[in-house]
Amino acid sequence: MSFQFEGIDHVQLTAPAGSEDEARRFYTDLLGLKETPKPVNLRGNGGCWFLCGHQEIHIGREEPYTPPRKAHPAFVVKNLEQLRIRLTEENISIQEEQPIEGRTRFFVRDPFGNKLEFLEYHV
């Protein structure tokens, strides 16, 4: 082939209009991701962007809003159990699903109902 994929630039998640402050509390204050400025020409669209390693998570507004049931991004986390403790302390419901050999994982829902998977590979 004359082209090849080099990676994923960002993941787009959605939230209701006006939920940027709640997104910041969850993704920055709780998960510890750094917010990155949106390009000037996109700021009028609402939403906010966060850095996750070399990739970005874009929270865009959608009306009417309906959270996806199954679709989700999966984030590789170092010290996954520490994240589990942090989320539990903040009364975030942890969802366990069928295990996958070679990794530990769990799921949560963000404040808007987006499903998020967090996982750590076993060495």
C-alpha cells in the first residue's frame, strides 16, 4: 500500500451543551489530564480538549445528547490500582467486565455517560 497509519491523534467524546466546567472537573481535577487550548476558529463550537500522553481527548457538545452504550476509548494507565482507589474515593462507580488475559481493566462512565476503559498490561 502507498499509505500507512501512524497512530491515533484524538478521541472525540460528546457531552451536553454547557458542560465544559463539569468536563474540566472530571478530566483535569479527577483524572489529572491537562487541558489544551482548542484552535481559535473552533472555540465558538463549545467543548474542551485534554492531553492524554501524545493523544488528545476532545469533548464536543451534542444536542440532543444521548451517551453511547458500548462505544468507548481505552486508556493505558500505569499504577491502575491507584486510579481505581482515586475513583472509588470520589464515589465513581467501577464496572468490571470479562477479564482479558495479560491485562487488568475496569470501566467507568464520565459525568455525561460516556463509557471509559482503563487498563494496565501485565509485564
